[in-house]
Amino acid sequence: MGYRQLYIRTLPKPETTLIQTTFMSQHPSLKSGGGLVVKRNVLKRFERVALLKKRGQWKAGDRVQGLRKTKADV
């Protein structure tokens, strides 16, 4: 019966336990730039289809895969 006492730990009383919350810091290069708006170079597929429709280069029934290259409007 003596071996069981080796595995029993007494926990500190709740009133004496201090919980400290710490947050990890973030490197300055990973933070967002704030209110700067930058033109994106890469469009999502649905944005490319909408742009091609707007330019009149999209026909009904065209395939969504293998779209032509499009540059974003400024």
C-alpha cells in the first residue's frame, strides 16, 4: 500500500493559486498595415469570371477551368 502514496499529489488550495494569463507577442512584420489598400495581383476564379463577363470575353457555356489570364482593374 505504500507505493500508492508516491502517485498521490496534493494540490494547492484554490485561494492560494495564482493564474497568470500571458499572450505571445507578434513580430512587427506580421502585423497588418492598418488602413492601407493595396491592389491585389491575383484574383479568385469567380472574380475572374465576373471580370471577363464585364469585358464581354465570357460566353455562356465556357469552361471555368483553364481561364485566360486577366489583370485586375485599377
